[in-house]
Amino acid sequence: MSSSSSSSSSSSSSRSKFMDSGFIIGRKELTRILILFLGLTASCLVLYKTAYPLQRLNVSNLTSLQASPSPLLPNLNSSEISPETTKPKLSFKEILENASTKNNTVIITTLNQAWAEPNSLFDLFLESFRIGQGTQQLLKHVVVVCLDIKAFERCSQLHTNCYHIETSETDFSGEKVYNTPDYLKMMWARIDLLTQVLEMGFNFIFTDADIMWLRDPFPRLYPDGDFQMACDRFFGNPYDSDNWVNGGFTYVRSNNRSIEFYKFWHKSRLDYPDLHDQDVFNRIKHEPFISEIGIQMRFFDTVYFGGFCQTSRDINLVCTMHANCCIGLDKKLHDLNLVLDDWRKYLSLSEPVQNTTWSVPMKCLED
């Protein structure tokens, strides 16, 4: 029994040694495998990062790069951002340059709040360009000089070339009744502004905003006149300064003669303090100084440049229609709407009209 126990114990000891040695061998193999695995993993990472170097940027760094403001821009709070900050105000000359034609000509009108209100004269003025013949492309050359901030805001909603002129001495925002003191100031401010336009080297067509542009007027301008003006009544001779002129539509070439004439015209207001620009023109047009500077004047036929004083005799030829000889915004609005209605009817016809019949003036005859 003792020998049997001895042999059993010997056998158990042998198995134990074998298992211990096997365990040691297994541990060594496992260690080798782990080392090999780690080595392969490290190699793969090196190869991966070599192939995709941008992956070295972590997400937090990438996010911060995208969100960082440019160092060239000021760090403004949203409350500090104004339209002037986001859109720099252009100078008057820059606006003229942007709007000018290839030969340095611009179309200029003036606007105040009363005429800029929705469904008021400015809307009709722009609409006439849109439905006129050959006038759509002229809109980009129109510069609107706004006499108050409300007019400027409204203009900026509808048109590209708007300029706010500072007029701190007088409030020009309301309707200015013909020949009142504020009306006179507004007219002379206009002459002064147009003098500056000439001095900057720009030719211009000045148009009142109560003029409907039905056709491109440029082909009807005289090729040899420095100063060309529309008429309330035209008597047949474009050289005759005794035509009844109207300053609401003028074409002027920039040269020494026209600049000197406009300076003289503006200065002459002091000699006639109770008269507006048009009446002062009639007083000075025969002055010796006009002959001395040699300015060439021409006057437009009302067939092409008509108005309520003397409507165009031929709708097949008319370029513009002016709400002249009409006092009061409501009356002008009523009758100019009729002008555009007449024009739309004309455009819908398949053949030229033989006899021109206008629906206007109507309300404007009630003065």
C-alpha cells in the first residue's frame, strides 16, 4: 500500500511539473504574440498617419479654426453693426461714376418723402421706365438725389443709385407748394447741385420725377447744343429763347460754357429773391454775359417732350410727358396714372395710331 501511494504521488508530481512547464511555454508564446500585435498596430498607425496627415488635427482644433473671426475685422457686437458699417456710403461722385454711360452722361432726378411714399410719384416714375420703349436699360443710369432720409430709405428699397444730400437748414420732406419759400430753396439747391455735377465732368439729363419716360429721349437730343431745355409751350423754333421754357427736363453738356452759365444762373437768384429758377432763367437769358460765354441753347419740341401745358400731338413720337401746369400732388398722381393707362392701351394696339387723343389733363384742369 505504501508503494502504491508512493507511485501515485510520483505520478502526480510529474503531471504538475509538465503542466507548469506548459504554462510557462504558453505565457512566452502569448507574450510574443502580444509584442508582434503591438508592433503591427504601431506600424499601421504610422502608415495611416503618413497617408492622411490632416487627421493629425483633432476635432476641437478644426472647430476653432472655422469659427475664429478674421483678425482683419473689428470685433463688433451685433448691436454695434449699422448699415453704414456693413455697406460703406459712396460719395456723390462715386455714385455718378457707377451710373454714367460710356460718354459720361447721367440721368438725375430729385426726391423728397412726399413724392417717395408708396403709390406716389416715384413709383409712377420708375414704372414709366419699365413699360417705355427703349427705356428699361436707362434705369441703371438714373441717379436719385434724396432730400431727406425717408426718401433715401424708400429709394434704396426700389433703386440702385440713391444719394442722400444733407439739407440741415431746411426740411424738404413734405410737399412743397409751388413758389413758396421752401419750394424756392429746393429749386435753387437743385441748380447748385447740378453745377457741381458739371464741375465733376458729367453731362446730365435732369428730369423731374413727375415726368413719365415713354421712349428713349437720347435720339431726340440736339447734337450741337450745350444747354437744351423742355418747354411749357413751343412755338416752332428750337433756337428761339422766347419759347416758354420749363426746367423740369434739361440736357446739359459739361464744358466751360455750361459751368459758367450755371454759376451765373445760381448767383442771379440774389437779384431776384422772390423768383424760382425758371423765372430767373427767363430774366437772364438775354443778358450780354450769355452771349459772351458763347453757350449754345436749344429748346425741345413738345411733340417729343410734351406735358399738360401742351400735350404731345403724336403718341407715336412722344418721349416724355410732364405733369406741368398742375399744382398739387393728388392731381398730378391722378393724371399721370391716366398717362400710363393711355400708354398701355397704345402698346396693346397692333397698328400705329393716326390721331392722338390723351385722357389728360383732367384733374389738373381744375385749377
